[in-house]
Amino acid sequence: MAVSFIDSLKLNSEQREAVLYEDGSELVFAGAGTGKTKVLTAKIAWLIRERGVYPTQIFAATFTNKAAGEMRERISELINTPCDGLFIGTFHSLCVKILRREAEKIGFTSWFTIYDTADQLSLMKSVFKANGIDENTLQPKSVLHAISSYKNKHITPDSLEKTASSFYEKEILSIYRIYQESLKSADAMDFDDLIANVVTLFTVSPKTLLEYQGRFHHILVDEYQDTNHAQFQLIKLLAGEVNPVFAVGDDDQSIYGWRGAQIENILNFEKMFGRTKVFKLEHNYRSTKPILAFANAVISQNTNRAGKALWTDTEGVDEVRLCGYSDDRSEAKKVVSEIRRTIDMNELSPEQIAILFRTNAQSRLFEESLRRENVPYVLVGGMSFYERKEIKDMLAYLRLLVNPRDDVSCQRVLNVPARGIGAVSQDKIIAEAKMRGKGFFQVIMSGEGESVISGKARVGVITFRELFMKARDLQNSGATADTILTELVASSGYITEMNDGSEESQSRIENINELVNAITEWQESHPESGVREFLEEITLASDLDTYDGSSAVSLMTLHTAKGLEFDRVYLVGLEDGLIPSRQNFDDIAKMEEECRLLYVGITRAEKQLICSYAEQRMRFGSVMPMGPSRFINRISEDLYRLVDETARYRTSSWEDEIQTPAARYRKSPSGSTVRVQSVRTPTPEPTKQIPMYDDFNQSSDVQFRVGQKVSQTTYGVGKIMSLSGFGPDLRVTVLFENGVRKQLVAKFAKLSPVQ
């Protein structure tokens, strides 16, 4: 008997029901590891194969180009035919495709440049300089952050003008207008514009909106919990009153509120789209039962959620372990020595292991330990290849070739390598360009800029112009992108000036050669495309698009880890003040997002999860007392095994360590957290209490905290302003009522708490 197409997809009952539903919009709550991508690809394949929908009639948005590429391949395999016309990609890449066709309707050309963060900052600094804005009063990065927030909410300068009331808002509004005008003058858009401008396009041109509503019969969105308001508006506009929306996401993995994502988009989906049916996928195929029980216990602390409980058939032999260390260096040393032993014993290969942390700064100690132990590793989310100065310089040459109005790129490379064109000469050319109503690069290419400069600067500008005339002739003759780049590298003299024989210069030259390799390989796989398409692809790429984790231990933040999975995961630095971040303690919504962030980290683990915290950590130049995260402290102790490494430290395996018979930290009858001394001998030692949070410290049997009133025999009554050090080295800074400020060693100071 022939197997039907839907049966061939091998879906479980919940997945199958979601794929077959066709009476309106759908929201699929897909928990971690429950087959989210499988359902989305199956839905698209079913629409094409069984419902006769053309690939060109589908709008499918993902959050990485890598995910889009993998989905396209899987869909092609499922329907046994190429689906090249399928409109699938990131929101940004899909919007670029629309804007390349329609940009003229909102005042841009189809060849507009896409500015990255460095370009934005350069442009913003130019705006500040041209308008006499003091960078000590307003910081360009802060202004860009505010503008980005407005764009993600699709708040234009005109709409902001109606609500801006404070002096700060009015200042931002003024700069926002000039910044947008500067972008338009350069025929450029920043990343946030790509979505916001499509929303604007559809708003100001109803005819264009109707055209795209008629083209896309089905709207599908991956990772819906991460959408911001502008993305929601785009989806809502494309859907209109007819086109159904198929959204897949997990409210428990909404971790990007800091960059504009709105969890309300997924929680209020039923209110926003008519005839909606909700499905929940809870069968996890990734992790073991102990890991899922631990994950469920953590996320259940949140209240603003749809409510799911992941389950699995995978038993697992390893329980979750929580390891306590005396300090952050011990934590890094022990974790890495365990990884070294694991690799040496061929238990796991490096790429099956990940170390996850809350902040990028935490990677340093682990990187140092990994290098000492000669363990291969990759830091995911660090400076990418395309962010390096020499690479950005060469890309600026290419971008100028594509977009002659890109003055930011022109100013970047006009005197790189040095051509004697200093700041004074450049200012004269800028003034001439303004007087003539032209762009900076335009007056250089026309020869008009040379009239206001002389000497070495004039020769340098002529050399620069001739370089681009030659490159433009190559482009017009049909030369490939790699040929053009090779010519620019050679003719610019960039490598010649850079090559001073140092190791750093050799590394930078190797990077440029690697860029040539990259564009050559790209050209071979894209024979019909050119420089513009190459620039567009690398500009829209994310860290995860280039990450493959080959033969190396992965180090990354919890945010970066989303969407990945590993056999063994080390979740390090699980301390109050780190996760949750201290700055979010008083914000309920942000605290729930911190909890979701931890949940994301936990659910990256397939077979083994090892969590750890340190009792003290170097932060802000001082050793700070720490303690386990409140998220861990609130869950049942029978869901993990605690390994106490605080009293002594050895580089043996976890199994060789003496185990603590009870949790080192527990709740007191009053609900506060206390530390219980580990039992390591047949005779129990006395217990000592240490408050959990890192604004506390101890000296002998006395506990101190910032803000506490104390009394001292010589100076009288005062208030603790700060603490540093730990244990016998604890130093207490006290401001006494007589105005004297003293830093005292706590164990000698004879301080007494004042009630």
C-alpha cells in the first residue's frame, strides 16, 4: 500500500494536526526540542505538494539565513523538486528583496547601500560634527540606540514629533530627522530601516500593498516570540483580511526584549488574527528526563506564559549537577580540566561540548584555561571576520563601486592607505560638495574636488579617482566580483603599506587574502551574480550563519546559544547578580526574561547538563562575594546533585569528588537564603550563614551589607558605603556621622551593627 504524503512526513499527532489545519491562522507553541523546524517545513511542503500552492505565493520569515537555507533544502527534499521561487529568508533579507523592486516609491534607488553598525556610527558622528552637537553631552551610540528602538516600534520622526515632550526626546527627534535625511542623501538604509521602510512603503502605497497581499497567499513566521512591533506590523499588513498566518514560536524562549522583541506578540496572537487555532508541541526529542525536569522547574517560576510542560521518552543516565566553587578561577580551571579528560578518554569530541555564560566578559578565564590545556575552542559571537578593520576597508571600496552616493564608505578609504589627504583637505572637499549640491564621492569622481586642494592631497585625490575609474571599467566590461576585488587590492596599495614585517601585519594580510578566497568561492557558486549581491549577502549574515562548531569546544553567551544543541553543556556563572542580572532585580518583566534566558541555556543540553557558580568573583576590579542564582535556589533539591568544590579543589573527574550530603545553600524558615557548611568528615562542622546576594559579605560571625548602619569605638556611628574583598580580607568603607570616611579591615575594625 502506498504511503500518503502526510504519512511520509513522520509527524507525531500534534505536529500532524498543525500541518493539516487550513481553516484560518495558526499559532504553534513549540517548546524547545519539539520539532519546530520540522513542523514549519512540513507545512510549507504540504501546501506546495498537496494544496497546489506555488512557492512564489509563500512568504516564510526566519531569523537566520542559515536556518532559511536549511529549510529550503529540506522542503526541496520533501517535495522532490527544487523550490527556487520560494520567498523564504530572514525578515531583513525578504524586505531587501521587496525594496530592491520598490525603493523608488519611497525616494531611494534600487541600488541603495545597507549600513552596518560601524557605518551608522560613522554617519552619526558626521551628523554631530556638522550640527555642532557635543559628544560629551549626547553620545552617538546612545542616540543610535534610541533611534533603533523607535524604528523597531515603527515610530517615524513625524510620529515622534506628536509625542515628544521632554527636552531629551526633542533633542533625539532633531538628530533622528537629520540622520534619516543623511541616510537618504547617501542612498543608504540601516538595518532597522529595511523592515520599517517596507512598512512605510505599504502604508503610503496601498496599491503596492494590495499587489503583495495578492502575491503571498500564505504567511509563515518562525521564532514568532522574537518579533518586534515593526515585524508584527509587516505580518499584519501582508495578511490583510484574507491571507492566513502560520506562526511558530515559544514564549518560554523569548529573550530579546532588550532589542525590541515583544513577547506580547505571541501571547496576544489570537486577538490580532481572526479564526485562529492554537497548538502546543510538548514532546521533546532533544534532552533527557532529568534535564527536562530541571528546565520545567526553572521556567515554571514565570507567570506571564502560555503554559507548557515538556516531556520525553529519553531516560538518560546522567543527573543534572550543580557545582559550587570558591572563586571564578577555580570554576574555569575545573571545567576545562574535565573537558580535557573527556576528550582524551574519547568520551566526547570537542564539538559536542559547549560552555555557556551570561556575559561575553566571562569567556576570558575559560579561554585562558582552554589555551593552557591545548583544547581547541571557538568563541561564537566575538568579532567576526567581516568586522575586522582591513576587511571593512576593502569592502568599503566595493561598496563605493556599487553605490557612488555612499559618502561614509568614501570617507573611510579616501586616505586608506595614506595618500596625503588629511582632515583639512577632506573638509574642503566636503564644503565644495555642499556648495555644488553633490555628494562627496561625486565631486571627487567628477574632478571638481581638486579645485579646492593642492600639493600632495591633490595628487592623492587624482590617484584615488583613477583607481575607481579603472575598477568601474572592469565592472562595465562584465568582470567577476573576485576579479574586481583582486584589482582593487593590488591597485590601492593597501597591502604594500600594511606590510611592515610584523606578525600583526602578516595576520591582516592573510585576512585580506582570505577575503579574496571568500569572494572567489562565492562567485563560483553564484556565477550570475556580482559585487552588489555579494555585499548584500555578507551584510545580512549573522554569527550563526557562519558558525559550524567543527572540532572545537563552543564558547558563547546564552543569547547566542539559542537554536543550538550539544551533548554536554556547562552552564557557568549561575550567580545572583549575573543571572538574573543585578540591574533587572526591580523589573518583573525583565526578571522573567532572565528566567527564560536560563531556560534556553538548560534546554541546549541533550545528554549532560553541568551547572556551576562561584562564591566570589572578580567584578569591576574587585573581588565580590557571590552566591547561587535565585532561579536555581527556588527549585527542588532532588532535581540535581550538588558537587561541593569550595573547600578544596582537584583536577580529577566529577565522579572522584567527595559529594555534599545536603545542599550548601538552603532556605531558612523566614524564606531567606543561608549557606550550610559542607560535611566532609564523620564529625559535622558547625554551620555558618552567608547571605546569598553579592552586596553582602562576612567577617567572623558578623554580617555586613551596603547601606547598613554600624558603630565603631573610635569614630562612632556611620553607614557602610561599599564592601571589597572577602572573608578575612574584607574591607568596609564607612561614612561616619562626623563626616569622616574610612576604609577599615573588617576583622580588626570592631564594627557593631546598629539596629
